[in-house]
Amino acid sequence: MPRPLPRKVARASATALAAGLLILCAPFPGHAAQSAQTLEFTVSEGGNPLQVKPYKDDYATAYLHARNTGSQQLTDFTVTVDATAVKGQMSLTPPSACVEKQQLVYVCDGEKLNDRKPLQPGDTMHGLTLQFRTLATAQPGFSGDVRVSAEAGDTTLGGTKFKAEVPDMGPLLDRNSPSSTWMKTGETVRPQFGFTNFSTRSLNGVYIAMHVTQGLSFGEEFNNCEYGRDGDGGTMARCYVETPVTAGGSYDVNDFSAKVGSTARRESWSVDVYGTKDGYYYTHPELTHVHRGTGRALKIETRADGPKPFDRGYGGGFVDTNNPFDLEALGATVHGEARQVVEAKLGVRNNGPASIEQWDRGEGPGDGPSSEAHVTIPPGTTAVKVPNECRSDDDWQKGKPGARHYTCFQDVDDWYFDAGQLTPFVFGLRIDKPADLGPGSIKVTMQIADSNSKDNTAAIKVTADGTNGHGSGSSSGGTAGPGGTAASGGTSGSGGTSGAATTGSGTAASGGTEQGSMANTGTGALPWYAATAAAVALITGGTLFVVSRRRKN
């Protein structure tokens, strides 16, 4: 049996063993200790490089995530963000869990970034969002590395880096005339704007594109511009100004003018400046009826006081007028026999003098209608044929037969409801119970009230076999609308229970309760074509293009 070591020898051996273990476990000189607990960082949004554009009040955000790839939860750890490489070019706003230890170096509490919870194995921390803004001293083309690391005491858990850059953007608008102004028809608005070449490269010239909506027209056409119509009904000028544009140079454009037309109400203009033809043609749609101007050349002027703050909102403005408009609901009076299907030719007409936008332009056509037509089907009848522009109020289906109430809209592909334009809504009504016949209605509602609310509602009257049913007065049968024929009450179809006969008679009256308008204006009834022609003549004093579209049912 071995003899035990003397006490002094045992104590010395234990001390040596402990020292050896300390040496084995000590970190390598110059390096933080590595741990089995690690964080794997990714930049999921914002891009690498992160582009921080020089617009006023604008910022770019880098969204960082960190996944715990270790086998233990992380509790007492920090995340360090070092953005000293972008000093003088950008500012940085980190999350509230981060404290600035020195300029552009932030130390963040890891658990606060993770909703104040330990980060479990396999889980991902999502709370590290970094917002960068350019400074007034930012230079185009600058790029710097932002470094991110995580530590637990002296142990490094992981890290990453990404680039933040100020892109070379070429000409940027930095001056804009008032964004909104009130004017009268016939007056001239003079948009004024300017730009700075935010680039390290000079240019031999610049491309300028200016668009005006259909209530405005260019007051002067320059010989270095081409002009054409776009899909919105407006006009665009595309110009090339061949003159040296220096890197960092600032310039103003003051020569454009636009006349406020007779149909204007709320109009707008917009402008863009480009350094290359590719961007110039890529951004704007194809034009029709293109021609080149024949006047003097459009010029740019050097701005002596240098650049101004860039703003994404620059490059456009609105022109508002007090020019009124009048939307009129057009009713109908039709006659038929029991079980016959008759056409009620309803509609809405803009009597002007102003044209109005059909739709808000937030999301495109079909978003935010300027007007709606609410149709109530006459008692004693059933809607068996419904326009696709109309939706049933009970389940909002397009063109659904059998409902009692419908909401009808203008053509989603037509941006403007022009002065003189008439939009028809043709319903096929089957006369089911002649004894129960009564008036229906069509009512126009608008986002902005028009100048004549008395003609916003009109009656829909159906008579059969010489009777109007309950609650309606006598009727002579009315006058047919466009595409219809006057009828004395007979049918051209087979009639009977099949409901195949469809002629009858329909009217869209401009006034008078007998012909469909619930507001008696005392003007008497007019056929659609006569009423429309009269309205056009009054609006323009000459020839006005009247748009009337009908969708396929």
C-alpha cells in the first residue's frame, strides 16, 4: 500500500495543478475568450451596403437580427455598435436600450433588446434597429463600415459588419415654388424649381421632364423640348438642356409656365431632373401625339448661393380654382307589360363647367371614388340585368341580379369625369307585379358637394298596362335614352313569362317629376341626346368632346 504524501508536498502539488489549469484555460494574449455561447448576426433589411440618401428629414434603417446558436441561454450580455467610420457623414439613432459611450459608439443591453428576456438557444433577437441620417457635410459616393459585436464580460459571442454609403445621385431637386396656389381660369401659373448636381462627376447637360394635368396647358413650348399626351389625359414636356453642369453645382429653372383652362378645378404639375437619358425615359410613360416645340430654348441658370436642403416633396405643386361643377342624376320612365323586361337607362352627367378627377391617386384607378350613384330598384320589378359598374349593397358583388339597392361607380380606367361627360348605367327590369309598381330612384353622392344639389336625385318610373301601380301618377311612356326607341307600351320581344322582351321606353330627363327628376326644376323633359347637346353648348360655347363609356355587361 503506497505511503501518503507528506502534507507540505500535497499542498504544493495542489497549487501546481491549479496553476496549470489556469494556464490552460487562460485566453490567448490579445484575444477575448471564446465561448460555446455564440450569436450569429444577420442584416435582414436595409441592404448591404445601406444607402443613406441626402434628403431632409429622411433616414435609412438597418434591421439586425442575432440568433443564439449555442446550447445555453444568454442572460448578462451586451451588443456594441461602432459607427465611427461614418463620422462627419452621418448621424446614428440606435434603440433606447443603447447608451453612447463615445461619439458613434453605442453599448446596448442585450436582454432589453430581446424584450427584457434571456435569449434562449435557437431563438433570435430582433430588437436592434439602426437609423442613419446624412449630415449637411455628407459627400456623394462616401462609404464606411459599421461594426457590430456581442460580449458577455470579456468573452466575445459574435459579430458582423455592414457598409453604410451616401450614393452618388446626380441632379437632385432642392428648390420648389409654393406647392399650392389659388388661381382663376385663364390665369397663368409659373412653376419655379432648382437642383444641385449631387455627384462627383460633371455633366454636359441635363434632362428635364415636366407634367401638367389636363386642366392646364403649357404657356410656351421650347425648341429643345418634345411634347405629348400621356395616359392620364395630361401633357408632358421632355427637354434636354445642353449646358455644362458641374459636380456639386446648383441651378434654377424659371422659364416654365402653364395656363389655367376653362375646365380646371384642382390641377397639378410635377417635374423631374435627370443626369442620363436612361433614367429620363425609364421613369416616364410613352407619349402620344408627340411634337417638338418651335419657340426659344429652355435654359437653366447658375445659382450663386449654392445648394439648399434636398426634399423628396420638391418637384410639384397644385393649382386650385373656384371653378364649379354639377353632377346630375339621370332617371328614367319606362313602360311595358307584366313579365316583360324593360331597359331603364339611368346615368350621371357632369354639367361642368369644371372637370373633376374620378378617383383618388393614392393607389391608382379604382381607389377612392369622387362620386357614387346609389340606385333603388322600383317596387314591383326585379333587376335581371345589372351593369358591371354596379355592386349590390347586400354582398357587394358586381352585376348581381335580384338586389334592391346598388352602388354604381365611374369607369376605373378613366381618370377624369369631364365637363359634358355622361356615364350610363343600363338596368334590365322585369315587371313582376304591375299592381305594386312604385318609383325607384338614382342618387348621386360626392366627396365634395357640387354647385347644384337639386338635381342629384332622379326618379325611376315603371308603368304597365296603363297603370303606374300604387303611389305613382300618370305617365305618357316617356322618351328613350341613347340607343333606345320611344314606345307606346307595346313589346318587340316575345314577352310572356320568359321576360325576353327588352325594348320598352327609357328616359334620362334633365328636370320635371314626370320624366324622372325628383326635384322639379320647371325645365321640362329632354331626351339624353338633346339634354347633353344643350349642356355641351352652354359649357363651352362651341364644341366640347363628350365622353360616354359603357362597360360590357
